[in-house]
Amino acid sequence: MSQKPILAGCLFILLIISCAKEKEENPFLISEGKIGYLNTKTQLKDIDSVFKEDSIVRNLVDNGFSRRNEVLIYDKEGNILLILNPAKEFDSTSTIGNIQIKDKRYKTSEGLTVESTFKDITTHYRISRIENTLRTAVIFLDEIDSYITIDKEYIKGDARYNTDIPIEPSQIPDDAKIKHFWIGWK
């Protein structure tokens, strides 16, 4: 029996595994439970090794009512990539609770980025719910663990001025731009 077919088969399997691993490790891909090299199990203490080529700034934010930790990730050129908040405050072993996407290179497999519009959201995702806040409409996309805000300047009708009135997708124009893009893992 010739060893060539077995060797060719092994090489083919290694190629498939290598390609799958390369696809998995896209540093800017947002998917359910994962964003780049981060996932729902990543602990704050591991951030230095995950972003070893980038700059990491740890801040204590005090708004007068509460204090919280946040970790800002900057690339080599000084552009902000992400803002991370722990699931459990003041605990280095805590996992990440929320991530604010700041850089347009981060995108879903459907191409959703911080520069997308409401049309991009409705074309590719099912909206789980919309919350009406004082300044924004908060759109929840459970399938990718995210919530996206759109400024209320885009909202049509009385819901724009009254937080007690629910916002319907039909009240948001297709060209409404994303204000903030968050991943929520709490």
C-alpha cells in the first residue's frame, strides 16, 4: 500500500484546519460570544497578553454617583479600538461585561460596523427590541450580543420627544447612522 494517498490526505486535513483557524482568529471579527481575540471567558488580567502589540490604558471613572473601571485599547498609531468594562467591578479575575466598539475595522460577518446605518442593521439582523431613552434609541441584536444606539434626532413621530412612547423600526429612517456600537456579555 502506497504512503502517498495517506500523506496527501493528512496534508489536506492540515490545510483545512489551518484555514479554519486563520478564519477563526480574525482580530476584527465580531460574532456571538467573540470579538477578535476576546471572548466571553476572557478575564481582565489577560488583556495585556491579548493586546501585547497595542497600548492599554486603565481608567477609574467616577461620575459622582458611582465608580467603575474601564480599559481603553489603542493601536500602535494611537487610534482607539475598544473600551472594555468588567462584568464585576474592581476584580482582575472578572470577565469582560461590555465592549464599546470604536474602530471601523471591527465588523460582523455581515459587515456591520460603527459606520453602518439602520438599513444595514435591518437587512442582516433581527431586532430583539428597541428601548426609548432620553437621547437615543437603543437597538438590541441578541444574535450577536450587541446593542446599538441611534441618536433621537433621526426618530420620526412623538417618540422622539417622549420616552414613554415605544419606538417602532418604521420610525427610524434607513440612513440613520449608528451613534454607539456595544457588545454586552453580562
